[in-house]
Amino acid sequence: MKIAIIGGNGQLGRDAGSAFADEGHEVTSLTHQEIEVSSLASVRESLSALRPELVLNTSAFHHVEKCEADPALAFAINGIGARNLAQVTQEMDATLMHISTDYVFDGRKNAPYTEADEPGPLNVYGNTKLSGELFVRSTNLRHFVVRTSAIYGENPCRAKGGLNFVELMLKLSTERNELRVVDDEFVTPTPTVQIAQQLVRLSRSSDYGLYHATAEGSCSWFEFAAAIFALTKTNIRLEPARPGEFPVKVARPKYSVLENKALKNKSLNVFTHWKEGLENYLARRAQAASLISA
């Protein structure tokens, strides 16, 4: 199958490209320099030249503070960009796989969100991502809208200075004797390699629709940091942050845990518990470091 990955040089895009290529698919990676999703003309020109059977959109304007400061740009990329991709893939009879976010919810449920729960975004980023979902779902019938949460992977996250949460914690542990991390925000840390495997699995199906796709279980950011340090045997004092210690510039959901109900109902779920995902990530990290030092 011919596959085009939008944002193919990103944290998830690279792992997805590798996963699809390993399955024998013909994968083309498109970066921002090669396709501008906010421009219908650019989307049509880029995809018409490739004629893919499946388009995977991992691109997004996902810096939450910058989205809040420039809502028009956020909507142009996250909303109109998704619409443009949906329109062109519909014209080409191609399937669109679109990555979305847990931030479409307000976090007030305090129990895992399923696909049937009503969204209620708290910020510009969440609102624009929700608009993108709706454009995709109403424009191209052959769609997979895939919501995920708290992702991390071996490839750099450009929007976060190249460091995911795991790498940031390990870096800070070499610079400080004590770290304080919030313990009142709950997520499901999800490795990009597992999301990529899930996308491949979904691509074999014609069960189009909306899916939640995260690792199993949940934790606070504090608990995630504690697990990172325990598994790497890092000696550092870790304390919960005091209430209000880290002022929030933009409202975020306090609880954004997703339940993969649709995947499980269709026997498509590939995810393991978040702790197992972290263990595998750290094992690959250690192996890569040993090869470099050898």
C-alpha cells in the first residue's frame, strides 16, 4: 500500500513510518517544507503527485501556550488543515488517519474517557483539535480519528526543545539534587512505538471511525517521574509540587485518561500497561547508549 505520512519527521511520524515500512508498505514522509496543510492548493498538489492509498496526519500546532496566543494560526493548522486533508483524500478515494488528543476533554469526569463521552476543551489547542476531528469525520467517510495522550518516543519532540518527559526528567536529575513534580494531573504515558503499531493494525481494518489509543492504566506526572527514576536507579530526591507552585498559563485538563473502548470492542487493541512501555523504552535507550560508547 502507498502511504503518505504528514509530519513524517516528527516524534510519532518517524516511528509510524518505520512501522509501516517494516510491513512492506511504500512510505513517503512529508515535512512542513513539502506540504502546507493549511493551504488546500498545497495539499492537493502534494498528494496528487503521490496518489497514496492511505494518508496519516501526525502534524499539528501543539504548543499549548503558542496556540492560546495565536488562535487563528492554531485553527488554520489544526482545524482547516485537517479539513483540507479530508477533502483531498475523499476526492482521491484514499483513507485518512488523523491523530488527535486527550485535550478535547475538560478532565472533570475523573474516570477514563471513552469515545462516547462528550468533548469539552478548555483551551485553544483542544478546541482547534476538536474542530479538526469534526472536519475529518464529516468530510471523508474513510477515516480513522485516533486520540492519544502524553506521548513520548525515541525521536526528538521539536515543539518541546527535543526532550520528551522521560528525557527531561533524566536531564534534570543530572543538574539538581531535588525535583518537584505535580501530582494532581493524571495521564496515561504512551510510547510512540506502540501507537505506531496500533496505526498499522488499524490500517488493516475497514472499521472506520473514532478511536482512543493509549497505553493501559494511568498515573500522575509525579508517579511517572518516580517510575523513571526507579527503573534507571537514579539517585535523586523527588517531591510532589506544592499547590500553585507551578503557575499554569493556560487551562489544562487535570484528568485526561482515555479508555480504548472501541479498539477493545473490535479486538484491535495492541497496547500494554504504561509501565511496561516505559521499561521497554528505557531498555532501548540503554542499549543505544551502550552501542555509542562501545
